[in-house]
Amino acid sequence: MEKGLLYPVTNKFRQDQKLDGLWDFKFDPSAEGEKKGWTTGFGDPIKMPVPASFNDFFTDKDSREYTGDFWYAKKFFVPDYMKDKMIELRFGAATHRATVYVNGQEIRSHEGGFLPFTADITTAIKLGEENIVTLKMNNELHRDALPAGDTAILKNGKKMSKPFFDFYNYSGLNRSVHLMAIPKENIYDYSTTYDVSENQATVHYDVKATAGSNFMVSLADEDGQIVATSEGQSGDLVVENPTLWQVRDAYLYTIKFELVENGQTVDEYSDEIGLRTIEVKGHQILVNHKSVYLRGFGRHEDSIYAGRAFDLNVERRDMNLMKWIGANSFRSSHYPYDEQVYKFADREGILIIDEVPAVGFKMAAASFLGGLNQSFFDGDWVDELYKKHIDQVKDMIQRDKNHPSVLAWSLCNEPDTSTDSAVPYFTKLFNDSKELDPEKRPRTFTLNEDDTFEASKCLQFPDLYLLNRYPGWYHKWGYEISDGEAGLRAELDEWKNSDIDKPIVFSEYGADTEPGLHKLPSIMWSEEYQIELLDMFDRVFDSYDFVRGEQPWNLADFQTVEGNMRVNGNKKGIFTRDRQPKAAAFFLKKRWTSLPLDY
Ligand SMILES: CCC[C@@H]1NC[C@@H](O)[C@H](O)[C@H]1C(=O)O
């Protein structure tokens, strides 16, 4: 678990410099980079954009599909005036694992390609001179790592990723790298919880520093007016007549922490927060004690050219599409997204189900690679997998806990929950994650087609249920969709007649749709059929009051492995991969903009 994951800022005491741009890049198929001295740089480099996945830049299949070790290198300068600071490098995402060297000195390693980590390089850098950072990275998939998969060795000796999941194994420095200079005694974490009412809100804060416990704390409104102050390592900020953070009507205050030593401020950290509460009560999801009905999407960080890289332009477009269509939420399927996505959602009043990259914990049908003929949790890889799983749950919650947009934590996507060995795994996971979120937001996982009310042995764990259901596509498809509807209703009747008293959100449903394919009457893959399927699901949702959300799969088309069921990727998008609407977008817009927010 990382000690602190505060987002980099520049202020009187801190400096943040992005090292985005072209880095030196080189494949290392024989894994001999260290032996060849690449820790201090290498000759004949490829100039590689950062942040970006390396895959889609190449014109040859061996490079696009490359699996194994690869290296990045970048020279950077640290001015003399930083001599009293702690110098760190912060990697937003190195997918899937990395070892960091500075001037040839090994600094640290990190496992997990969708969460940030920092490297303290204070003793490795040369002040007032040029330095070099190199990373040895690796993108192999394994059953004891997140996301789960295999790495095959082909007869020609080349390695090949075999994902147990349905998104392309885009790899590289997918998010920005920051060079940070911060005080040697510094603020490294904070958390907030809230009590809100019509005319008063209380922010309960807790702040952590490497030394000292003397803090001055203030809260300012959007006009910069101080509305509350406090002091000490923990305390309350009471706001009279607050403007609460509401769904699709956001308001952000700025909280500011000052670390004080001998009457002098020695470090400062400010962040934007939203005054709101999240609760699950019976079948209801409540924000500020008011029921909310989720409408939105499963998404991917995915776009042409840069693959899984965070792209501010794409995020701006996606947020505008979600506002246009009347959405109020999304799931960060199937991994935590770049922090800037959560900042966007904070600002736009969009709720996020934040998901850790625990995906492929059963051979998803979509991987087309032939299923596991056993329970995933019977494997000899489970102990090692669990260590990485809980570690990434801790880092996800540590990183994202202060965002008002975060509604819930999804601890897994479509795991095997219908076998006996799943029960001890999830018992441990839900016990070990219970205290991680100061706000105690709901924890859950998505239930795959096979993990029905009847079949799943793990319904006791989630605080709300996320159902991924595909009648009309993966079964009972085409003209048989009426049987699909009947089956869906039969399962929901079981939920209805049970003593389960928690909300149900449909977190996936949909149909692959080729944009521009029209057929009257409809046929699968046509835009008409996608609407027919959505319309069927909407009829079902509107028949059960404990269905408290609908998030069709997916916001946009996205890249997957090659397969005989994929036409250059997954086409279940409501929008195309270049973010243009299919007919279904107008169908959903009509439905969602007619629903009141708390429908
Ligand atoms: C029946 C499983 C459906 C599957 N669920 C996980 C997503 O990551 C996939 O894209 C989706 C699909 O196959 O469309």
C-alpha cells in the first residue's frame, strides 16, 4: 500500500512539473536490459509519447502485440534551489509493472497498472545537473495478478497476452509522470466525512503529516470566501447555510491544510471537496438523504492512437456526451481511471462506481479463449492474487476517497461467485476492506450472467447489487428476445420474493451494434436491434421498484483482443469509438431526460 497518493500541486512550498512528451523507448524481449546497462539509458531508442499506450503507434503486428519487458528513459533537470526539498517522481500509471532507476540507481518497483505510485529520488539525483530516469516495465498477464490472464509462448518463441477479460492489453506509461519537489516534512494524506442538513453542514477532517501535528485548516467557498476554520490534526468545519454537492448540480469548496512548526507554515495542501452524504437504505441509494436513480454507463479509458492513455480531450467529450444524454453516473470499468476523470465528475456532479482492476477472475465468455474448467478460486495462484488484490483496493480507496463523485467501490468485475471456494475469498476481501473508507461508502462487485440469484453463493457480501445481464445478446437473442425478457423477469421475481433489502443496479446490458447497419424489421448488429434490446430492459426495469439504476454497456465502442466475435473491438457502445451517436443514443436521451433525478 502506498503511503500517500495526494494529487500533485504547485504552491508556495511545493512544485509539480509534468514530464509528459517524448521519452526514449525500447523493447527488451530477452529481458537483458539491466545486463546491457540500460538503467542509465540505451542507444537506438524509439521516441515514444507519454502518456500513451505504445501498441497502436506501430505498423507491425509483433510490436503492437508485444508482450514482455520494455524500457522507457527520460532526462530531467533538478535546479539547485530545490536542495532543501524532497524530490519525488510520481507515475500515474505504469501498466502493468515497473522498476524505477535514477542515474542507474534502483529506486523501487511497483505492481499494478492502473494506480499511481511515487519514488523518492532525493538521494539519487544530482542538483543543478541533468539526471536520467529509466523504467524497466512489463505487461505480461498472469492468473495471480490484476487484471487476470495468461501469457502464452508461441512456437516462434514470441510471447502473447491471453486476457481473461474483454479489453485490449494496452500497455505503457498510460498516465502522466510528475517531478515533484515538496518539503521534507510534509502533508501526505487527509480524509473527510460529512453531516449535512438544509441549513448546516459539518466537515469532519483528519490530516496526516510526516512530522508535527500542528495544523491550521480552512474552508473557502467558490468565491474564495472563508466559511469555516479549524486547527489540529483532526476536527470539524461547520458551514452555515451550505451549498451542498448535488447530483448533476455540483458545488465545490476548497479545503486548505497548513502544517505549522514554531509558528511558521512549512507545508500547505489544498483540494476541492463537495459537501454531501452517501447512504444505502433499504432499496434506495441516497445522496444528501434524497433517493437517486442511476443512469449512465460502463466505460473504458480507450481511444484511437493512444489506447488506454488518459486524454483530456476525450474526457471532455465523454463528459459532454453524458450530460447531453441525461446520464448522472458511470462505473470506472474495469480499473480506476486517471484522477483527472474524478475531478471532472466532481465538477459535473456525476456519480462514480470506482472499480479496482480485479477482472477476469473467471474466464469471461468474451475472452473467447476457452474457459477454465474449474473455479478460479481453486487455483494455486489465489494467495498471491489476493495480496495484490487487497493492495490495489487499499490504493484505490486511498487515492479516490476524497472525491464527492465517488458513490461506491466495486471490488471485482464478474468474478466466479457460484462455487464454494469463492466464499472464503470474498469473506476475507470484504472483511479486510471494511474500514478503508472513512465515509463507509457501499462496497460491491458485479454479478455475471452465471451468478444469478439462485446460483451465486456470495450475495451476502455486497452493500448493493450490480447485475451484468445479457439476454438478447449472449443468449435468447434475436427473435428469441421475448424468452430473454421472460427469463430476466423470472430472476427479478426471485429477488423480489426474497428477503434481500438492497438496491439493484443493472451495471451491464447491451448488444454489439455496427454503426450504420439498418434493418427493418431489426436484425442483430443493427442499430434498430440495439434499441429493441434497450427498450426490453427498460420495460423490465420499470416493473421493479428495487431496480435503482441502469448503466448499459458501454458508453463507446472500445478495443479488445482479436476474436471471431469481435469486429475490431467491442461494438456495444451507445456511441462509436470516435464518440459519435448511434441511434440508441437518441433513444436513451429521450428516456433519461424525461426521468426526474430522483426517479
Ligand atoms: C457476459 C459478459 C459480458 C462482458 N462483461 C464484461 C465486459 O468487460 C465485456 O466487454 C462484456 C462483453 O462481452 O461485452
